[in-house]
Amino acid sequence: MRSSLVVVGAGPRGTGLLERIAANAPEPYTGAGLDIHLVDPHPPGAGRIWRAAQSPLLWMNSHAEDVTMFTDDTVDMAGPVREGPTLHEWAALPGRTFADRRLQGSYLRWVHDEAVAALPADITVHHHRRRALRVSGPREGRQRVWLEGRDHPLLADLVVLALGHLDAEPDDEQARLAAHARAHGLVHLPPDFTADSDLSALPAGEPVLVRGFGLAFVDLMVLLTEGRGGRYEQGAYVPSGREPVLYAGSRRGVPYHSKIGYDLTGARPPLPRFLGPAQIDALRALPEGDGTRRTAARALIEKELGFAHYHRLFAAHPERTALAWADFEAAYATAGPDERGDLVAAAVPDPADRLDLAALDHPLHGVRHAGAEDFQEALRGHIEADLRRRHDPAHSADLGLFLGLLSVYGQLARLGDTGPWWHGFFSFLASGPPGPRLRQMLALSRAGVLRFVGANMTVTAEDGVFRAASETVPGVVTEARALVEARLPEPTVRRTRDPLLRELHAEGAGETADGLLRVDRADGRILDRAGRPYPRRFALGPFTDGRTPGAFTRPRTGGPAFRQNDATARAVLAFLRAPAPHAVG
């Protein structure tokens, strides 16, 4: 009997798993044949997010040279390395190009096709352009995967969920806002993938409140300006007259930091240093749920990030330091948080060269402006300063911090349940937009198409309108008949709209306090609420507590997603190699 593997989700993560199965199959798989069923209504490789059917105005937020789907010798994995081209090598683009998403989708389709071609002859791939609705079957027996529009399920020895970003049912606040919009004929667009939102309901010339200042906002900004016929000339924005006026704010009140616009020269910080596998093992031994683990993890995160920052400062800009690196490093290694502050003050004379994570995380904390126009000018100055700094190698300690962030995320992927702070902090500092997008933001602000609201933006629904306010500009209130939540839905298994995952949760699949699906750190098997792994069910991706940084991996950075894909692929193949993988219960 041929074995059967069902992979739900044929986007980048499903494609990465397929590549690892192809790389590992000649070694551990010696079965009588294998059918791999890829279930996804969207094209294999590109999936939903990177599909061809979207605006060519939407870019990736990574340089083409920083995007790869192939492993290298920096990945800590048991399987073989199979090198391949980065996006810029494959597409013959300059390395620092920000490619559009449709081109990335073509690259992903090519990677998918290459992975399929690399499979042994007795492994066959079938693509089902449907949604998976449900998985049933006993813990120890074959699984049944029920598909939309089909009366009979796919039989599977194993199932892997690679679902990507999830749609979600509204939380209580979003439900109240939606009800107010329905009652008063307003427009309310809840959290969503921006390319899937119906923006036609946002009228030209009218104010639109936008909550969220990350990558979803950038997409929204592009589609409502250039997407409606506006253009940029010599750094200025020329409106088409079809744009709404965007009033944008968020918890921080500022856009994500620009991508760094220069290359690393010299040695990388030797990472991990203070947060590596040994420390992760120690953290895993701490209790969950009472904050003990998260508090201990955050202390190590801060120490590791400081090390990465100062290593780069001392290595690249020694004239701005007052101690020898060996002396600083030895003292830093044993210093507590307060002692580190004194050490840094003595060793780094210029406060601008010191790492202040709290100030980075909340740049408008305590800042107040007397009026809206004063704040517009001040925030434009903030964006301009960020662009200058992120494109000036004199501030390359920022690049050291960036590498520290990547290292920390790679380690935390082994830990799980780190709480909501870390992912948002990482995204704000390390996963921001291309510099040209922030320059466009400045031009839109000067043209009056974009207005800044401030930090801790509040939205109320009353008197037949939406109202926005911020503590940054006390007393200023903006009214609008449209509200857009410019962010992806939170990936919670309780509120997901995915019927398959919702039913797994109802049947007892475990979740973290923040609603992520719990998985075994070793191989991605789904855990039940008692912490026991389901033998035949796996999950990979941002809806799990093993989520990894960004959508793609930078070459030669260790690639925790590659490590996870490899471990799951090897576990799948080893299971299917066993004498009786088809046991039925």
C-alpha cells in the first residue's frame, strides 16, 4: 500500500517542507511509494500572499539578495544542504532591489517545481485547489482530510498544516465597531491582508481613520494613492483627486523603522552569546503561565541585543568608545542590568551611541505637542532622521542590533510562548518598509493626503461617526465615516475562521496564553492540552508557537524556518518508513 501525506497549505512554508522532503528522501525513505497531496485553493509555491493576481505596486519589504528558499551550511539541521539561488540571482536583479510580490510569487513557483522534480520517482505530488475543512481520525490511525466540495476524504498517514496567516472572527471591540458602522452607514474594514480588502468603499477626498503603522499600512497607502492614479515627481506627490485623506496612528504612533540601506563590513557579532541553546534549555525548565519564563527570557534578550549592538560599535567605530573591547566584554558578561548601565555610560561617551531599548520601543513616550500641525512637522522630522540614520554606515551599531534580533528570534523559536511583546518589537525594528516607502510617506504628508494622529491612538464609535484621538496631541479629535484597521488579524486558534484549525482546537489541541497553536519543539507535531504530541499531525508557521522571523530567510543567517522544515520532513519520512504506517483505528 502506498503511503499518503497531506500538506494543507501550498505557499512558501508548504513549499519549503516539500524541498526538505526532496532533500532528505533518498536517505530515510525506502517505502513502497508515497503520494503527497497539497491542499490549497491558491497556486502552489506562491499561495495566497504571493499570488500573481494582485497589484504590481505592492513590493516585498526585503532586498532581493536577502530572500532565499534554499539552505546553506549555517543551518543547524540533520538533513543535507541543498543550495540554490536567492531571488536576486534567480531573477537577475540588482541585489538591493525591492522586488514586487508577483515576481516573488514566480520565484516561489519555480522553487516548488524544482522541489517536485527533485523527488524520487516513487513519490508523486497531487495538488487539490480546494479548502481543507476538517481532519478526523484516531490518534494512532490513518487520518481523513475532508475537502470543500468533495464527498469523500483524502486518506492520510500523516497531515501537516502549513496554513500561513489566518483570517479571524472579530474580537469584542471589532464587533462593536462593525455594528456601529452597519447602524449608521459607515465603512469599517477589520484587520485583513490589505490586498484582499475592498478599498472601493473609501471615498475620494473624505477622511479615513487608519489604525496601524506597519507593513499593512504601507500597502494601504500605496493602493489608495498610486493605485488611484497619483504619482511622484522629483520627490513630491501629485494627487489624482481620487485619494481619501488618511489619518494614521498606532500604539507607537510612528511608522516601522526603515530597512537598513548599507551592507555589513568586517566581522559579524559572534552570536548567540548570552541567549543560545543552553539558555533556552534552562528557560524551558521554568514554569509557564505565571510570567516567570517570560521575565527571564526578556532579561536575556536585552543582554544579547546589547552585546550585538556594542560589539559592532567597538569593532567598527572604536574612536567613539573609551575602553578596550576585551575589558568591556569581560565586564559586560558579569554585570547585572544596573551595572551594565554604569558600564555603558563609562565606555560609550556619546548617549546617541548607547542602546536604549525602551526609547526605541516607544519613541513618543511622554512627548506632547500643542497642536496637530506642530506634530505633523515633528513626525516628518522623525521619519527623516530615521532614513538618514538607517542609510548611514556611521551608525552601523544598528546593523549589529539587527543581527542580534535575528539571532534572538532564531533561538526563541525553540522556546515558544514568548508573549506578544517580542514579535511586535522585532517587527518594528527589523521588519519595516523599504526606505523609498518612507520617502513616499513624507511626500504624502506634505501633500496633505496623509495626516499623523499620534501614539496610543484611540477610536470611539459614537454619534454616527468614528472619532480618533491621541495623547500625543491632547484635545485634538478627528471625525470620519470610515475606519480601516491596517494590520493582520491576530493568529489565534480560538477566533480563526479556518474551520479545520477551529475544530482541532475544539477537539483538544493545545494553545498558548496568546492563542497560538502549541507544537513540539523537536519536530512540529501538534500538542494536545496535556502536552502530548499527536503522532500523525504536524503544524508549521506563524499560527504556531514555533513561529519564526519574517516570511523568508536571509542567506547565511541560520534559518530557523529551514531547521524546522528539515526536522518535520525527517520525522515524516521516518514515520512513513516504519513497518506499519497504515494502521487504522
